[in-house]
Amino acid sequence: MSDEAREWLKYAQENRQVSRLSLGQGLFNACLQNAQQAVDKALKAACVSKGLHAKKTHSVRDLRNDLKRIGSEVGLEDTDCDLLDSIYLPSKYPLGSALPDFAPDEALARQCLSIADRVVPAVERMVIRT
């Protein structure tokens, strides 16, 4: 595993852990931010391990599609991508900004964390084999 892939994976694991801790404290917005970032960074680790560059994007769908084009699957469905991509901006900016109202709740936080809990280990296995 390359040093770059290892670093992306380390950051992904850290975001996943913070997401879990945030959920436990009822900090749903922080949980969402970190779950999305865990998947984003895990996908970048996968891309780098497969010889692609780590795109400067936060689109989970774009990163997943880059991997799919080279025949690598990480277990992300279109609905997972849509959800994670839809929460990226609203989870980072306060209500009343240019974005629509967004109030995260426990169910949404758990759903996003479950995606991260599925994807990060899948990428870990992929990256270790590479």
C-alpha cells in the first residue's frame, strides 16, 4: 500500500470514529459531516491504491464512479451516493444561509454512519490487497 493511500485511509478511519462518537453524544450534524468525510476519504484511498489520483472533489458519486470505471466496487449504491452527496453542504453551513433548511436527526445520522461502517472496511480490505 502506498504512503498516500495509507494516509487517506487513516483520515477516513478517524472521521468514522469521530462520527460514531458524535452520534453517541447526540451531535447529529457532526456525525453526518464525519460519516460523509469518512466515505469520501476512503474512496480517495481506494482511488490512489488503484493508480488514480485523489480528485479534489467531495462528490461520493464521482469518486465511486471513477472506481467503477476501472472495475473496482466498494459496495456503494446510487442511493448511498445520493444521500451522502446531499448532506455534504447542508451539514457544513448554518440554517439561514443560501442553502435550504436542514435539521439532522438521529435516524439520518445512523443511516449515514452505517454507510461509512460498510464502506471504510471494504476499502481497507481492497487497499491492503493492493
